[in-house]
Amino acid sequence: MARALLILPTGTYRAADFIEAAAALDAEVIVASEEDMVLADQLGDGFLLIDCSRPEESARRIVELGDRQPLDAIVPVDDQGVLIAALAAEQLGLTHNPPAAVAATRNKVMLRRALADAEIPQPAHELAGVPDDVAGLAEVIGYPVVLKPLSMSASRGVIRADDADEARGAAERIRRILAVAGHNPSEPILIEQYVPGIELAVEGVLRGGELEVLAFFDKPDPLEGPFFEETLFITPSRLHPEMLDEVERVAARAIRAIGLREGPVHAELRVDGSRVVFLEAAARSIGGLCGRSLRFGLLGTPLEVVLLRHALGRPHRKIRREDPASGVMMLPIPRAGILSAVQGTDRALEVPGVTEMEITIPPGRRVWPLPEADRYLGFLFARGPTPEDVEEALREGFACLDIVIDSD
Ligand SMILES: Nc1ncnc2c1ncn2[C@@H]1O[C@H](COP(=O)(O)OP(=O)(O)O)[C@@H](O)[C@H]1O
Ligand SMILES: [Mg+2]
């Protein structure tokens, strides 16, 4: 029986989907995760304690385990595990990405530098350390700009600024967000030229450095700032096929420049008229539970099965996304407070085309909207004959919901 080690960081949304995928492929699972007594008790020998903030040490533990119990795959389901997986898989001779390449996907300025060396179209940018004059650097780029921390995700701390006051205010706010998240509040902040236009996500899998696009997602809600809340992801894209070809070319060149070679890749690009600008890439598949919107072939094979098959080195089968259009809405958090309830879910599920909904924050927990938000509230899924049908179903489903947040 094949054995796969899944790196499941605390707070991952994807444990169940990957464990199910392993069962579908008859693979034994070992879970590498952070402190979790319940999981450790339940899994016994199938549990390995790691610390995602210490990639080298965690990789060493995995290699020790792999020496005792041979592993066939190491799968980092989220961003926090990608470097650990690359380091451990390299030593154990398993399918992996170069550690330096995944490290670049975890640090926004390293990524920009790798892309600049290969002349990939990307936003003009400057790095602002603590003593630097944020507004002066923004002026060099030209307003509007986008300020962002180097190593966060899900748009946390990403803020648009249209003038010097806003730029200084954004930098202060980012430093507070870093401090709350336990990062060094004095770490440099990236300032980028604001790229207008429409945004797409490219979901792909890499095999020996070759990009196979699994889906293009449109993000039909405007993402113009000051905060960048991702809500709708809908596939197939409605962009002109020739533009999609260009998006794919730029994404493939960028991924090559970063050095990623194996496994899932999630890239984000903007299309401004005829110009395609590369924003970023991660060495994982789409975030949160959004992967559930992707199914393949006549049997509707889940994304996680496709990725696990690749990680296990099983023979490559050409796959195609299923025919219907599909989409997901990441439910926005409207304001700060204590989440009391999400009402109207029954009605939302009755909307034609809506297929599934999951609320991922329990009632009673404190929530924040962006740019501070640190969790997704939930996910609403729909399918339909066309992307327009899916978008309508998701909007209608969302309109049924009443997200009740109490002031504190
Ligand atoms: N230079 C930019 N120009 C325009 N929008 C941007 C720019 N950088 C980021 N954004 C917006 O902010 C979102 C989050 O930024 P991103 O760099 O992808 O960070 P994260 O790792 O948090 O996803 C992007 O999806 C995009 O909508
Ligand atoms: Mg992003």
C-alpha cells in the first residue's frame, strides 16, 4: 500500500478533502501537524508532530520517519508546509520542488526579484524598511500604489493608497497587523504600482517543469481596493481565448523563472487591456475550500485526487475539467465583532445551481474584515451550464444570507 505524508498546518481547511483523496487512492496516510492532542491520540503512529515555523527541523523529523517507514509522497496541503515538503522530499528522493523556488513563493520580494531577472511583466515595486520614507518611495512608483507585507496571504494586510497620507497610514496599519500576527512589525513592506484591469487565477499542476492548466478562474467582483477581498471565483473564464493563451504563456514563463517544477501551482494575474501582468504564484492549489469547485473527467474526480496521484508518482492521465461551469464565493466578513450566526443557509441552498455551503468560523468567535481578517467565514458553491448562471446562483445564494455579527 502506498504511503502519503500530509502536512496539515493548524487551521487548515483541507484536511478532510485530502484524507478522503488518499482513501480513494488506497493510500495510507500519515499526518504531520502541529500540536494537536486529539489528532495525535486518534492517529497514534500515523501522527508526526512538526512545527511549521521551523521548516528545517520539521523536514528532519519527516526524513527520520521516512527512513523508518518508507514514504511515497509528501503533500503540503497549504502554503505553510511547502518548504518543509520540498526539503524533506529532496532528501528522501521523492517528487518535489526546489526548496529555493518554494521559498521565493513564500516571500513577496524574493518572488519579485526572481521574476525581474527573467523580465516577466509585473508591477513596478520598491521595498520600504523601517527608516525609509514610505511616501517618498510610493512617489517614485507613482500613485495609486498597493502596500503589502512580505509573507502573509489571503489579502491580509494588502492596502491600496492613492496619496502620501494614505501610503503612510497603510504602512502603519500593516505594521500593526504584523505585530498582531506574531511577525516582526519592523519587517520591510513591499510597495507596488497599482495595476488596474481584471484579475484571473490560473490553477495548474506541474510535471517535470511543464505547466498543465487545470482551470482559469475569473474573479468577477471588482478588486479595486482599498482592501482586496476575494469573493467570487468562476470557471471557465469568460476572457477571450486569445487573451487566455497569453495569460497561460506569461504564467508558464513566470513559473519557470521562479523555478517551480512539480505539483500544484496557483497563479494570479491581471489583464489591463492587452497587457498581462503577473501578480503572484503559490506552490499549492487554490486556497480555503475553493478546491471543491474543481472536478475532472466523467467521474468528477476531485482536485485533491489529481494532486495526490501526481505526488505518488502514479502514471499521468490527461485530465480535463468537467463540462459544467463552476464557481465558489468566499463569504465576506462585513464588519468586526463576535460572529453570532449565519442565517438563511437553508434558503441559499435552495437557489437553483447552488450545490454546497460550508461555514468555517464557529459562532462566538471574534471576526474582522480585511485588511485584518485572518480566517475565511465560509464558502458557497454553485454549478451551472454557463459562467453567467453560476455567478447569478452565487449572488442569489449570498443574498439569502444574513451574517449576524454582534458588537462587543
Ligand atoms: N500591484 C497590484 N495592483 C493591483 N492589485 C493588486 C496588486 N497587488 C495585489 N493586488 C490585489 O490584492 C490581492 C492580494 O494581493 P497578493 O499580492 O495576491 O497577496 P496575497 O498573498 O495576500 O494573496 C490580489 O489578488 C489583487 O486583487
Ligand atoms: Mg494572492
